[in-house]
Amino acid sequence: MRIIAAAGLFASLVISGMLASQPARADILPVPPFKGNDTGGIIAYSMATQVDARQVAVDHCARYGKVVKFLAVQAYEGGYISFSCRWVPYGPAEQPIRTLY
């Protein structure tokens, strides 16, 4: 009985050691070119070179009744443009306008 338990423990140690020795991969799941929620989002720089990134962000935030504020730009291939969606500043009586064109 002890031999079987020891063999099982040894096998699990060997398997976990093999898994730990493999390099970590970050490219297993594809990253979408645009991702966001009600607090903001990111736009891939490669997508921003093909479409108007400002309009994409404005339309996204307008769905939540908010305005866009751009935070950072990584202007190289593989970089992102990040933005936040903020509440409409005090004073305006209407919601942000969503443009369709």
C-alpha cells in the first residue's frame, strides 16, 4: 500500500515539474482589437491606424450616456490606446450625441 502511494506521489511530482519547466505563454488566447465596458476600454494601435479611434471611443461611451477621455497612447505595433468613460460634466442638459455615419 505504501509503495503505491509513494509511486503516485512521485508521478505527480514529475508531472508538476514538467509543467513548471515549460515557458509561460501569453498568446494562447487571442486579444480582441477593441475591448471595453462602462468605465472605459482599450483600442489596439493596429486597429487605430485603420479606423477613427476617437469615433470608436465616443460611440462606445455614448452607449452608457458618458463622454470619453483619452488616457494614453502606445504608438507602436502591439500597443494600445486607452480611454475612460466619464459622466457628462455638470451643466449640459442633454445626453452625449451618438453619431452614426
